[in-house]
Amino acid sequence: MHGNDGKLRVDVEALLDGAKLGPLHWRVLLLCGLVALLDGYDIQAMASAIPSLAADWRVPPGALRWIVTAALIGIAGAALLVSPLGDYLGRRTVLLGSFALVGAATLGAATAHDQHELFLWRLLTGAGLGASLPNALALTAEYAPAARRTMLVALMACGISLGAALSGFIAPPLIGYGGWRAVFATGGIGALLAWLPLLALPESLRFLVARRRAPAVIGRLLARLDPAYGPGPQHDYALQEDIRRTLSVRQLLTPQLAAATGLLWLVFFLNLGLLYLLSSWLPALLNESGLPLASALRIAAMFQIGGVVGGFALAWLMQRWGPYLVLISSYLLTVGALAVLGAGVPGIALTTLLIVVMGNGVVGGQVALNTLSATLYPTTARATGVGWALGMGRFGGIVAPLAAGTLMAAGVPTGRLFWLAALPTLVCAAGVALLRTAVLRSRQ
């Protein structure tokens, strides 16, 4: 289509969405997946290190609750303040800078001599994580063809859980070799070594076009995505018109949507709270329950594996039976698993199965909740609705691990902690059931 200036208008979004998967797509997916893998490792590194760190510093695990929470505070702060810089400076630029911070801060944690130093290093690690993960997800989504976008983003996001599981699996030999410091040193060195390959990441095409930057680079990238396209000096690269409305949160609380929004916020708060609570404290809880440290770390890693499997399984089941029945059933199974663990940690095989069930319900449940929240609101309110739900969830992700650590420091038995975790899980099941009723009423 020719414009008034005689240039040929090229619809970049149409080319991106219609392209077949090729080498450039796989490069973006693999490199962003590498970021997710190592970020997942560094998120979980603290949980893997807690039992041996507490023993080395001669403090109960609960005394480290603020250090456990530090990275979560950093993630929440950076997600709100730093991650949006990707819209102004570029996805690639912010991703490279924040991922370098993750590597340096994780390596710095290995040198900490007291709780204050370790708190600072974990806070900086969280700040890097809170900016690198959203921009890696955005870059993957913006290069993925429309027909494969959901699958490719889901595959990339699985790297987070796989990296967290990797931390649990390799922590025992690392701790045996160099103590808890080796867990952080490995993650930091791995992230810094992976930084060089990340230089091969291209910048987001949508960002380059929106900011009117580097037309020659845009042309070359489009030609690599679609060999049939030939760039030329008379080509004017443009995006489809994007009409966005800025919504106030008050519009999510209209009489029609208020009940559904309140219930969605409640479930997000509790589920993300459970996710970070169990991710942060599960190795220590299993170790305190009598399992050897190596076994506790490996079994706790299965929580993330259960989440990877659960994310795909729940998505498939939701297409067949709808989101509400699937989520309620998954939460009730998780309540049962927590109740059994509260009565006493059984043998290794049964404990592993119970942890997988919990990962399916909590980690996989969060994937399902993200999908549900995206369909709950009308198109014009969707971004605001999902963003506020995730924001409420981040508060839960800070409060729950801190509360669990406080209870551990107060000497509450580990069995009771599992039983206490079952209560918000049960509330999640009830909340989803009530959410279904609220949604049906809002559509009448």
C-alpha cells in the first residue's frame, strides 16, 4: 500500500504473524528460554541453600525469613519500576542489563558474611529478575507467529520451573563440594557466562518500528523471518493501528464486575502466596521433618516439575471441561496432599508423588489462573484487569513466605505448617466456585 509520500507501506505485524517458524524464531526462543532457565535457578537458589546456610550460621531456618523474602520484594519492585523501561529503551537493552545484574548479584551472594549482606545481594538479584523475565517473555511473544504464540511463550516460561528444579537436583553435590556458597556461585557464573550468547538476540521488531529506529535493521530482520520479502529503501515500516483505552481500577469494580474482580484478586493473592511459600521453604520443611538434606532438596525440586506438567495438563483439561471444574478439582487434590504431609512425611516415593500433586495444583494452577483472568474481562478492560490481579498476587508472594518464616522462627511444628497451608488452598477452591457464579451473573 503506497502512502502520500510515494513510499510502500509494509505492515510489520502482518509479516510477523504470518511467518513460518524459522531459525530466527528458534534463536529468540532458545536464548530467552536460557534466560528463564537461569533466572529460575537463581530464584530457587535461596531455598536450596537455606538448610545448610542455617546450619553454617547456627540460626534456625525461620530466622532467615527476611533474606528469603528479599528477592521477592526486588522482583515486585522491578516489575513495577524497571521492567516498563523495555517500552522506552528496548526489550533487548533492558534484558541484557538486568540479566547481568542477576548474575553479578547471585555471585555476590556467595561472598556474603552476614545476613545484612546476603539480604542486599538477594534484593539486587530480585531487581534483576523482575526486569529480565518480563522482557524475555515480551520478546518471545513479539517474535512468535500468531498461530504459535501461546505454545512458544508457554515453552519459554517452562524454563523458569525447569531452572528452579535444576537448582534442587544439583544442590546436594554442590553443597557437598563447597557448601551453600557453591549454590550461589554456580548460578552467578552460569548467568554471566550465558550473557555473551544473549548478544545474539535481536531487538523487538515492534519496538523498532514503533520508535522509528533503524529501518535497515528492520528490513534485514523481516527478510530473515520471511524469505519472500525483499526490503527496499522506499519501504515505510508501520504497525497496525492500536487503539488503547486507559482504564481506572474503578472500572473493574462496577456493579457488574465487582464481585468477580474481588474473588479473582483473592485467589491470585492466595495462590501466588502459596507458590512462593512452598518454593521458598519446602526444602527446609522437608529437612526439618526428618528427611536427609539431599533427599529433601531433590524431592522439593519435583514441586516445579509438577508445575510444568500441570501447566500443560490443566490447559488441555480446561479446553475440554472448562476452567472452574478443573481448578477446583486441582485445588482439592492439593489440599489432600498437604493434609497427608501435615500428618507426617511418609516414605520418599509417596512424598515425591504428593509434592508433584502440589506443584500441579499451585504452580500449574497459576498458569490456569492467568488464562482464566485473560478471558474474564471484556477486551477494553483486559490488560488492566490482568495487571491488577497479578499485582495483588505479588503482595501474596511477599506476605506468605514471610509469615511462614515467622511461624517457623516461633517454633510451630512443620506438620502444622502443612496443615495451615491447606487452609488457603481450600479457600482458593471455594473462591473459584464462587467466581464461576459471579461471572455467570455478570453476563446475564
